[in-house]
Amino acid sequence: MAADNATSAPVRRTAAQRRAQLAELAARRFQELGYHHVSLADVAADAGITAPALYRHFRNKQGLLAGAIGIVLDAAEDTLARTQGEPLEAVVAAVAELTAERRYLWALLQREVRFLEPEARAGVQERFTRVVDEFARRLVERRPELARDDARVLVTAATSALASPSVPRSAPRSLVVGTLSAAATAILHADLPREQPGPVAEPAPAAREPADRRTELLDTAIDLFFERGFTGVSLDDIGAAIGIAGPSIYHHFPTKTDILLAAFTRATDRLAEEHSPRGERSLAELVGTYTDFCLQNRKLVGIYVWETMNLPPDAQRRITAALRARVSEWSAALRPQRPEEDERAARIRVHAALTVIDDLVRLGRLHERPLIAAEARHLAMTTLTGG
């Protein structure tokens, strides 16, 4: 009897284990709802403890966000350490397993990191840069002809493919991991183009006089939403940026959400113009058109990727439907090129290719590379077709 009681007794966690558990629960909440929509009480309830008990591990929500991002970086560093000395394909497979297990990884490192206080954010960025640099170093060991900056582009594209946030829910994990590993490995072995393949759409014109105050407000809001996130920007912030009082914005937009809706409408309308029916188009044409659109509308793309969760439900459904239609169109164009893969694998590759393009034009200063249009097209096509 004593032995039975010992077996059924609850496992007592150490302080470090409890802290890691809370950080992971928070990470999942932040991915699903966004930093500003998560409370300490929510995370405490998920863990089955009281809010005061959570405060023993994290002093405030900033600390909880830092802890959640910290476990992501810990996992990435551990993965690279475990695969030290192994072939590049083994490293890719390990990272693929990590991202499949922790789907929140990319959302925290890209979207939620913006809400950390400057000192903490700088520390996260420094750690993440070390992770990317180590991955790039291993790639250069395998491919010594690569310049370090080119290796970083390939690593960025490969990790974007591995962490692509949307995959068919019906797809088994083994299919997701296998397909994304193959795509990422092909990216890392790709040769970057040395010239633009034909005409590229001109970038959007630089600053110009807005047509009216409403347009000026929307342009300013898009800039601020891109830099700080929708929930990190107030109407007063938008008004101050153009020299008017926050309440004056109500003459043009009833609420801040209406400004976000207007930004999405602009993005949707421009995408519709780019993808208006022109007969059946090849996969390369679809990729090229979308790449040019993203380069011309970089900040709009950032908002499109990051801020859907802050839209009203009906608008979210419209955006989701538009994405599904795009994925279906690309999948139909891809299937003849990879007849050995089924529809689910094709859609996994399409989601990954879209993420590769989105990330290459949004992250850091990669969009300033002279051949980024050709590079993004080429790496997206490599993601889709295997090179």
C-alpha cells in the first residue's frame, strides 16, 4: 500500500521546472492571442496556480514575455549544441522537429518581441543573432564558397520555411516535418542568383504629399503599426506623428480598429489588382507577382502577417478565405511539377514559400540587398520545387 501511495503521489516540480512550465504556457497564450490580450491570471489559471504564486517566478508580464522568448532561444541553442559536428541535413531535421513541437517559436521571435522593453529586446536580438550566425557558420563550413552575408540569407529563408505558421491541419506531423525539412535543405544548397531575371516592378514611390488627411492618417498608422504593433500604438500616437490631436482622428476613422481595417483593405485591394484574372499563370509568374507586390508594400505585408488577430471575426474570415484561395491557386500550379507529392504536401510547400517571401522582404534590412527580388523569387521557387 505504501508503495502504491508513493507511485500515485503528485510530482513536485523544482522552481526552475515550474518557471519553465509557466514560460511555455505563456508562450502558447502569446502566440494565440498576442501580448496585450494575455494576463498573468490567464497563465496562472492554465498552470492551476494562483496569480500570487506566479509572481514568485515572474515579477510582471514583461518578465513573463521575456521568459517565454527565453525558452524559445534556449531550445534553439540546445538544438544547435546537440547537432554540433553532425551533417547539415541532421541540423535541419532537428530544427524542423523543434519548430513542429513549438509552433509559437516564430511568432514570439518576430511579432511579440516588439513589446519587450528596449534593454530586454536588445538582449533577445543579440542572442538570436548568435543563433543565426552559428547556423550560417556551419553552412559556410559545408559550402566554403559562400559569402557570410549570402549564408545568412539562405539561413533566414530556410528557418522561415521550417517555421511557416500555417500548414494543413489534416497533415500528419511526419509529413509536415519531412516536407519542410526537404524544402529547407534545398534552400541551403541553393545558389543565389547573380542578376535579375528580367524586369522587376519598380518600388513604390518615396514620400509624396498625401491626397487628403485621411490618407495621411492611414499612411502614418501603417508605419507605426509596423514598427510597434497595433496594440502598442494609440490614437494619440498617430495624431502626434502628424501634428494633430488624437480625438481629431474620429472625423476620419471612428475607432483604431477601423484604421487597421482600412490598412487591410488597402493590402487586399492591391493584392487583388496584382492577381486579377489573366488566364492560367505559371508557378513562376505567381511567385514573381507576389514577390514584387511584397517588395512594393513591405509595411503593409508586415501588418497583414502580424495583425490579423486584432481584426473583427468577420474580417478575419475574409482574410483567411483570401489566403486559402491563394494557396489553392499556387498548389494547382505546383502539382504538375511534383506529381509524386499529394495535395497536402503541395499546400505545405506553398505556405512555406509564402512565408519565405514575406520574411525576406520584412526582416531587418534584407530588402535593401540589390538582388533581393531575384533572391526571394529563386528561394521561393526552390521551396516549392526542390530546386
